[in-house]
Amino acid sequence: MTIAEDDFSTRSIIDLVNKAIPFIDTFKIDVNPTLDDINAILNKVMKYDQIVVCTYNAYTYSSQVDLIKRINRLKKRSTCYTKPQSL
């Protein structure tokens, strides 16, 4: 699981998931991931059969959309949670 979170928020989907489902791996990504960040994330998720991505304002941070598109190309089961206007 990866997430782009607002640095100003005290809420964390990572913390909630880790508490509720401790056996799931989670990864936090920058709200505006660089190409190097995206490549590092892709290398991490290669070992997983299922991937869940949570975005934050992807309509503003297009690199989040690029990440999702590249994850989809991996031909793995993936789900994206986002605001409707984000993609």
C-alpha cells in the first residue's frame, strides 16, 4: 500500500491500516513523487500480488497519476482510492 498524505494533516491512513491490519506492508510517498521516487516504489511493489494506492489531490500533482498508470502496467491487481476529481 502506498499513500500520498498532506504534511499538515494529523490523520494518517498508514497509521490506521497498520493498527487495523498489522500484517499488511505500507509505504508512504511524497505528495508529488519524482521519477526516482516512482521507480523506487515500482521496485518495492513488484513482489506483491495486490496493490492499493491512496492519492491526495492527484489532479494537482500529476506525478501521482503517472505512478498509478505505471502500477497498472505491472498487470497486478490494483485499486486506487482518490477523490473523484483527482483522476
